[in-house]
Amino acid sequence: MEQPGKVYLIPTVLSPEALHTIPPYITAAVQKISVFFVENERTARRYLKALDRSINIDSLQLLLMHGNHPPDTKLAKKLLLEGKDIGIMSEAGCPAIADPGHLVVMAAHTVDAPVIPMVGPNSMLLALIASGMNGQNFQFVGYLPVRPPERVKAIKELELESIKKQQTQLFIETPYRNNHLLKDIITTCKETTLVCVAADITGPEEYIKTKTVKEWKKQLPELHKKPAIFLLLAQ
């Protein structure tokens, strides 16, 4: 019986200008793969071409996966059982975190296909280690609710959990709603609660600051359309 193909978890850049953050062995891996599950076909094409200009993009099979379009796991299993290797790429950073790539990974496990996690930039971990907050006990909760009343309720619950467990809470938002989220955090949380804003990580306008809510109230950064991650630690 033929050995199943492998699934490669391929990290991408957090900022288009930060190709230097991608280890060389990523390029060596993508050169051997012809099937990729990607969040955005255009971004994926641009990234692969940046890694190696000689890659024939049109010869690749780019299969879409995003919030409204789950990956075709039946096809993934079929390809793996045929001995085909598969690459998974997120829109930014490491795949299978805050994207549907984990569904392809689980499909690989069900057919006993090897899963290869690869080293690369991850906004959650980079923000955490740069925040000065508790890196021993933390929780990533992804996106908070879109509706303001539900979002405020979620922030209050995260602050209470942080107090109870002395746990750093990490969350993200769609870039065009960043300013609204930060205002909700500042108006909802206690003045002594620490908040870290980490925006454009590894990019030319990288901004990482940790302050108390009281300190943030003096001046808020402009975060509109900037990729950002937020951290909260109640004290």
C-alpha cells in the first residue's frame, strides 16, 4: 500500500515587507508541493512567488478555505491517500490558528498521514513575549463578538477570568474594527488592568505597547486597518 502524503503547515509573513522572517527551509518545502489549501488565492500566489520566482503558479492547485467556505476534507483525504503532499497556508502567520486549516490537519490524522508543523512568525506568541504579561498562563480566544453590547460583555468576562486565574487574555479583531474594540476595552475595564496593543508585528510600523487602562485613556493609537492583536491582564 502506498504511503500517504504529508501535510505541511506553512507559515506566511505577518507583513509583506518581512520576508526575512521566513526560514529558508519553508522555500525548500513549497518547491516540492503542488496542492495548497489557502485562505486567499491572490495572497497565496504573491507569497509563493516571493519565496521562489521560478515557481509555476498556474501549475499549482490552490484550494480555498475560509470562514464561509470550509476546506474540502474529503478531497484532502483522497489526495493524501494517493500519496500527494499538501501545504496549508493562512492569510498571515502560522496556519490552523484562527483559520479553518485545522480541519485539513484533522482529516490527515484520520488517514494516518504525517503532519509537519513548520517554524515561522506567529502574531499571538510574538505579542505575548513582547507584552511583559504572564506567559505561563494565557488564553487565546480569537475574535470577540461584532455587536457592541455582546463585545462589551465578552470583555468584562475576560477581565474577570484574568483576575480569577491571573491569566493573560489574547484576542484579535478585523483591522477596520480595531479602534472600536480598543475604545470598548478602555471604557469597560478597571483602570488598573494592563492592556497591550501589538500592531503591524514585524512590519515597518511595528507598534507594541503595554499600559494600564488609566494610562491608555490619555491617548489611544490609531489602529484603523492595521493588523493587530490585543492582550489583557487584570491586576
